[in-house]
Amino acid sequence: MTAEAGPTLSIVIPVFNEEENIPLLAEEIRRALDPQEVAYEVVAVDDGSTDGTWARLESVRAQDPRWILVGLRRNFGQTAAMSAGFDHARGDVIVTLDGDLQNDPADIPRLLALAKDHDVVSGWRKERQDPFLSRRLPSMLANWLISRVTGVRLHDYGCTLKAYRREVVEHLHLYGEMHRFIPAIASWMGISLAEVETHHRPRRFGRSKYGITRTLRVILDLITVKFLLSFATKPIQVFGLLGLFAAGVGIAIGGYLTALKLAFGAQIGGRPLLFLGILLILVGVQFLVMGLLGEMLVRVYHESQRKPIYMVKRVLGHPDREA
């Protein structure tokens, strides 16, 4: 690999307190990729480890300069670490990999073969080596829910082992727990997506950083992703519809009570239904105002920062933009 040419492949590995796994992982990556004769680099992001992870990473880099080390000031979380890895990766294809040895680097060549014809290749831990009740069952439910809500159907959203074309990740801005939603978030670009079965191994050293509480954060981020995919550039369509519905119901209730008052002389002043109607009208107006404010924010955001609302795959016949 020459410095001028740059790597074809970047392997991004977020790590947190994985000192025992680092040397073994480095050796497995070498065994998996060196025979492939592919120019690659490894971008290891230390997410604020408190053990000897950084020292082990420095030792690996001293033996293999293809390793690029990024140390974060504190533990920001896997999404932030992965985003930092994307920012420092130079390859045309970027593969993400866990640092706990549960993903098998020997699967990377299979992902690369599919990445020649697909924008995103996602690993599927079909024979997952994790406890059923605490890990596999919540994951199965989360995968089903994410697939149904986003419309991007994958068996295993939580598998870190994925391959991305550079043009996919360079337009992503990740936060929260959204690293697992990258295929869904990128779907607005019109990506081609493939899924491949990968090996999954029991954890040998350290302990898992995941817990059941993570599922709740995933659900909240899923709501955000759904909104971004469907209404990020047209918030009036969600808030406006809610506002029209609430105000319509409130007006209908008001009309009904007015008819009772005029036709039958009924006393409506103390009825809870009257207060409900007034409340729904006010809520409806608030939703409409929120939608209009959202439209103004979207316009300012896209126009001031020149954010794209579309992605071009190829151009033919244009003298300046043909690719």
C-alpha cells in the first residue's frame, strides 16, 4: 500500500475496555485480509477506556503502521465512536467491526465481495452466541419493530459487522444510538442493500456493554428515525394533520353542544365535553403552528447550509457533471 494511493478498505473498530481482545483481534484481521492483497487500514477508536486498551493499541500500531488510533477524551458511546471512525477513514469501502472478538474478521472478504454491487452489506448473526432472554429475544423484537417501522427489512440491525460505500457514510450525521439504524437512515438515498450470514462467537474476555435498558433508548431513537425518514423536509404534513384532526374533533364537539343548546335549551356550560372540545381546538392550533415553525426551520436549515434534499447516483450527457 502506498501513501499516495491510499487504502481501498477501512476497518472501523470502536473499542471500550477491551485490552485482552486487541492483540488477538489484530492478528485475526491480518490473517483474514493479508492473503486478499487488498490495501487496507484499521481505524481503532478508543471510546474513553479506563483499562490498558490504549497501550495495547499503541503496541499493535508499533508492529503494524496500517493501524490508525483515535482516542476520545471520555466514553461518548458507540455511535460517537463509530462517527469518529468514519471521519478518519480513507477507504472507498468502510467495514465496521466490534472489538470484542464476537464478530469474525474472516467474514470481511465476503462482505467486500458483495460491496462491489451494493451500497450497504449487513451482517446477520444467524447463530448468535448470546443469552436468549437478556440479549437475543430483545434483539429479535427490536429487529422486527425497526423493519416494520422503517420499511428497510433486515434480520439483524444490531450486528456491527457491516460494509458501507464511502458515499453512504460521508453524508450521515449520527447521534444517540443511531449507528444501528444506518441502513434505514441511508435508505432515503436510494441505496442497494444486501445481507449475508456471518459467524458469531461467544465473548472470551471482558463483559458486555449492553443491557436491557438500551432497548428503551433504541425505541426512542426509532421514533426519531421514522420522523426523519418520512417528514424531515415536510414537518407540516405530520403536525398539520394532527392539528387538523384535533381541531376538527373539537369543532365537531362544539357544534354538537351548540345544537343541544339552541334546539333543546340544554345547559352545556358545566359539561366536561365542552372543555374537551375547547382543549382539542387549542391543541389543534398549536400543532398547526408547530408545523409552520418546523417548515421555517427546515427551509433555513437547508438553504443556509446548502443541505441536499436528494442524492445523485450518476449523470450522463452533462459536460461538467458527468460521472
